[in-house]
Amino acid sequence: MAEIKWIKASRENFDVYGMNDKYQRMPEEIAQEVSPEVLSLMKNTAGARLRFTTDSSRLYVRAETYSSSEVSGFDVYKLEYGAELFVTGLIDVSGKRFANGKYESREKETYLLGSNAKKIQYTLNFPYSACFENVEIGIEENAVLDKGAPYINEKPVVFYGSSITHGYFATRPGTTYEALISQKYNLNYVNLGFAGAAKGEKAMAEYIAGLDMCAFVMDYDHNAYEEGQLEATHLPFYKLVREKHPHIPVIFVTRPDYNTNISDNEKRAQTVYRTYSYAKSRDENVYFIHGKSLFSGDYYHNCTYEGCHPNDLGMYRMATVIGNTVAKALGLEKADEKHDFEMYI
């Protein structure tokens, strides 16, 4: 069996998306200005990805971590027939799997391509609730490592929101709603979901307004739960973003678990709708998605893990509704009735 060479997961070796060189989602100094909670949570690698091409028949990961994932591990997709297709859930990043903050994937958790390996483009999704100091990818000694598949948009779609945006409780990072949208439309994205800590702070609004992006999805009403907090922050947040980005699509989304507390949820949805109405009266490039539409349809009552956070069915429903809106806003081809992936099953 061929020896394995280990390659640092860095921009020198891979196409890196959704994180900086410290495996963090935003600069520490800015996160400090927002809140202690965001300072901690921005170290979670939600939405972080490597894209690369290799002909290796084996793929390993080893990592140094200071906060193991409670929920999900890495997973791997390959580009085939114009679609990103799931390959394997490579690693279960749980506290029991780490010794002294280190992890190395086992043989059974390695994707075996076979003896007739060919160059394949991969996406490696990082866990949405783990923190890393170093990550290395292992491939066969004589294997090729090259650039990954390009996204159709160099500038990302930026998602800002609560633990639902963060990814809880998707089975894998590749089944969060942002990842599903990315897979369907080949879109680059940034996940700025912060579990329990997305409160619309001015420092966060200023940071997001400063990002170079192609669209913005604003979905934080779940966390701005203190009396008057959503009302006080939502419109100013939008204004800051729109001032810096006068032409990008802005999509307003309200919480998907609408049926759990309808009276409060409708009140909050109306707050978000007032921002949308203000924006719509001034430009056409804004969109509103009412949360009650996100889980609608058959088995709507089975869309959550515990009544709040979407499970994989819920994430799929969110990806369908929000993804169609993102695609429309960016002028992409309208989504088919039949899911793209089903063509190759």
C-alpha cells in the first residue's frame, strides 16, 4: 500500500473558503467588538471548505483541535456530472475521538476510490461546531494535488443568523441549508451563523457591510429576543449594508419554526417585513421569505430535531425555498421541479 503524505490545509496548497488562515470565520479583533459569545463561536468552522483535485485512492484527515464537535464531523463531496455528490462522512469529530486535542482518521473512515484512480475534484466540508489549530490532508505519496473546481461566483453569498444558520442540527456539514444551496448552484458562500449570539450588533453590521459579497441573506430574528431588540437593530443593520452595497440582492428571512409560538413569531415576522417594506419602497433588489413557508408541505411537522432546529429534512426545505430566491436574485437558471442530484441516482 502506498505511503501517505500529509499536506497542511492552507491557501498555499488548497482552495480555501469560508475561513481565514487561523481556521476562523472572522477577524478576532472585530469579533471582540461584537460580543464574547461571537468571539468564541467565530472559531467554529461552520461553512469552511477546502476544494482540490487529486487522483489519490485514499483520503485522510488529521487535526489538532481545542474544541471538538458536539454534532458533526467532516464530510466529502465530489464533482460529477456537473453536480456535487456526497462521497463520505469522513470523521466523527466527537470528544471521545480526540486524545490530547489531536485526531487522525482511521482506515475505515478513509474514502477508497479503487485501483483505477483518476483525477477527481473534491470539496471537504469542515465541522460546523468544532475549532482547529491545525488541519492536514493525507493523500498517497505519488498522487497529484491540484486546484479544485471554481465556483460560478468569486464573491460569496453571505448568510448571517442564529444557530439554524450556524448549522445545528444537520447530520453533516454538507447538509446545512447553505451547503445544499451551494451544491445545487455551485455558489461560494460565507456562514456567519452564531448559535444564540446573532443579535444584530452594530459592529457585526459594519463588518458584514465591509465584506465583498454578491448577495446577503439576513436571518437573525431568532437571537434578537430581548424586548425591542429586533425592532431596534433590524432596519439599521440593513441600512448599513445597503449603504456599502447599493446593488446586491438582500434577502430577509424569518424563523422557520413558525408553528411553535405563532403569536410571537408573527410579531417578529412583521418587524422584519417592515424593514423589507422600507427597502422595497426604495429599490427592487430585496426579497422577503416568511418563515412559515420554509417547512411547508408534507411532513412539515417532522422538519425539526426538537421543535426548533431543523433536521436534514428541514434543512432541505429551507435550502429549496431560500435557494430558489437566491438563484432568482442572482439571475441563475430557475430550479427544476426535480432535484438535480436525483438525475444521477
